[in-house]
Amino acid sequence: MPEGERTVALVTGASRGIGSATCLALARTGLAVAVGYRSDPEGAEETVAKARADGGTAIAVSIDVRDEVSVDGAFGRVEAELGRVRVLVNNAGYTRDGLAVKYATEQWDATVETNLTGAFLCTRRALPGMLKARWGRIVNVASAAALRGNAGQAAYSASKAGLVGLTKSLAREVGGRGITVNAVCPGFVHTRMTEPQSEESRQRYLEMTPAGRFGTPEEVASVIAFLAGPEAGYVNGAVVSVDGGLTA
Amino acid sequence: MPELESKVCKILAENLSVPESQVTPKARFQEDLDADSLDLVEAVLALEEEFGVTIPEEEMEGVQTVGQAVQLVASKMGVGA
């Protein structure tokens, strides 16, 4: 971490779930955190309030990761208010399950744009500053679905597998500059995104998960916070499962 | 133009960590200055920041020498080279 400089983190999709928990975990380690949100400003403000109540520094920032102009504007705001982004957590995610044979092109595009293109756009905007600082941490929130297929999740798992590929190529591109790029692959975690899953599908996941329970956003956040921290400098291009053994 | 050239050379020397004396118009990035593709991109980012210009990736492709880089920056700034 650059000496004598407050480290600034941006987490996308941070108004709730894993993103929100990640903001709190990062704020607790002393980082100034930008809580990125698109559709839920109240949730983002709640995350900010919690981080501040913990003694941390946080602001809410509107960012639509699918839109270059929005991404650029959000980074500009973070730079003006907190400083240059040294830690980027690409967490914003989207899923709409459905069998491929009847899956709408628009849904496919929406999934890939948020989960994969969005991570790329944020990363591309963050890299010049990290390269200049010779320090940076990028953590991509992928999914167990990137590693093992799921019927009904062709678009989601393809986009998350793409994110793993992005992670590995980037790790090689910028690994010589003090920047690490890693991915975490959560299994079934209780969040708003997994709420629409049917009881039957939840039960199936539970049976496949050796831990015998679902994960919490905090359990994923602590792994992200480690990868974002100074002690993880030699972890690069790694794909870390946080899934209770689902993909073991 | 000579002023622009010396400014560009100074930035390139800093970014590529080579002595300014080596950064001559004829110097080739890869062969003479030991710059890899990421070094070059970083140097371009620094030039963009310094001169307030945008240099698209496809226009960087043909750039092999310091002189060509100076020309490119000059053309982006609307200065005859």
C-alpha cells in the first residue's frame, strides 16, 4: 500500500448483500470506501451510515457499470472526494434464470453487460491510477456457477466464467506493477439476488453443499477484504471459492 | 516543436526509467529502450495526462520510435511536426 496515503476503495453493487458487507469489512480495516449503487440509493446510504457508525469513512456513489460515461463520472467523484481508487471490487451482478432454449437475447445481453462488461469498464478506468501508483487491488466477485454449470443459468455462469478469464489475463498483464487481480467464487449466499430461487432449488443447493448451510455475505466479504489488503500481495490471478465446499 | 520534443522525451525517460540521453528521436522503444507493451501504454497514459490529448490504441500500434511518438502527440495537439 502506498506509504502515507489513505487507501481508497470502490465497491460496485454495494447497496446490499455481499457488496455492502464488503464495504463494511474494508472500512473496518481503515480504507475510505465508495459505496457504488445503481438502483437502490437508500440501501447505499444505509451502508454508508453503518460504515460511519463503525468509525469508517464512506460515501455513496451512483454508478451504472454498464455505462462508460457513468463509470467515468463515478470515478471522478470518488477521486474528487476521497482520492484515487486503489482497491476496486467488481461486485455488481445481475441474474435472471431461465433455460437457454427460451432465453431472451435481451436477458443474455443484460447479464453479460453487468457481470462481465461492467467489471471490464470499471477495471479499465481504475488501472491508469493503479499503474501510476505501482499498487492496486482488484477483486472480481464471480460465482461458483463460473466453475460448475447450472441448468437455467447459462448466461449467468457464462458471464461469471468470463470474469474468471478476465481476472487471470489481467493478473498477467499488470502483475509486474504491484497490482493484483483475483476472483472470489461465492456459492449459495443469502442475499436479495438469491431470494427468487425456489424452495426446491435452495434445497438442492443445500444438499450439494458440504457445509450443510448457506453462506453469509460477511463470510464472502472477509475473503474479499483479505485479497484487497496489504498481506495478499503475492496472491494474484487466484480464483478463491467461498462456497462451503460446493465445488470441492 | 523542439520544445514539445524535449518535453515528450523527458516524460518517456521518466516512465521507461532510462537516462534522457538515450531517448533520442531515432531510439526504438522495444529494441533500444527495452520497453514492453505495458511500458509503452504507461508512457502514453503519462503523455495523455501531460498534454491533455487522447491517443487511441490503434494509433499507438504503428509507433516504434521516440520520433514517431513525438509526431503523434504533435498531431493530436494540432501542432505541425
